[in-house]
Amino acid sequence: MRWLTLLFVALIALLQYSLWLGKGSWLNVWEVNKQLDKQEADNKVREARNAALEAEVADLKQGYDAIEERARSELGMVKDGEVFFQVLPAGTSFTVASQPATSTPTSRKLESKAASSPAAPAAPATKHKP
């Protein structure tokens, strides 16, 4: 009778080993569930980003307002006849960059900045000797 009890205890121990530590064990399932939760969170973030990008692409394909807004904010472009004003915080120094010979949207922006800035120092006149 004693050996039968030991046999059952050994059999239960073998079954418990595979349940807790073997392939497909509770620990393995728990780790996979943690990885799954992390991946689902990453997927939600990427889905939101993709939805925003899809909306931006659709807006760029359908209308010119988004293109104009992007040109103004990222490239600093202005329309013909517009004057660009930039208000500088108090105590900010401002320097005038050298102007190119041709008038491009970027150079118009710089010209209007220089003309509209009350804190802009006057550039000294330089004379070249012939």
C-alpha cells in the first residue's frame, strides 16, 4: 500500500511539472498574454497614427487649403500682395540676413520681417571703393 501512495504522488508531481513548467505551461501562457497586451497597445497607437495620416492624405488630395497651410507653416511662404508680420517677444535680438538679388517667397518674407520689425537695427551703409 505504501508503494501505491508513492506512485500516485510521483504521478501527480509529473503532471504538475508539465502544467507549471513544461511547454504550454501556465507561466508560458502568462508571458504570451503579457506580450499580446503590449502588442495590442502598440497596434492601437499605430492605428491612430495611420488614421491621422490617412485623413491628411485625403485632405491634401481634395483641397488646396491644407497645401496652403503647410506651405505657410513649414516653408514660410506668403501670397502675393500679403505682408508678413512677426511679433517678437520683448528683449529678443533681431538680425537682418543678406537679401538675394531676386525676389522669392522666402526673400519676401525676410523683407517684410525687416520692414515690420520695430526692434530691427538699421543696417550700416557700406561703400565699395572702385
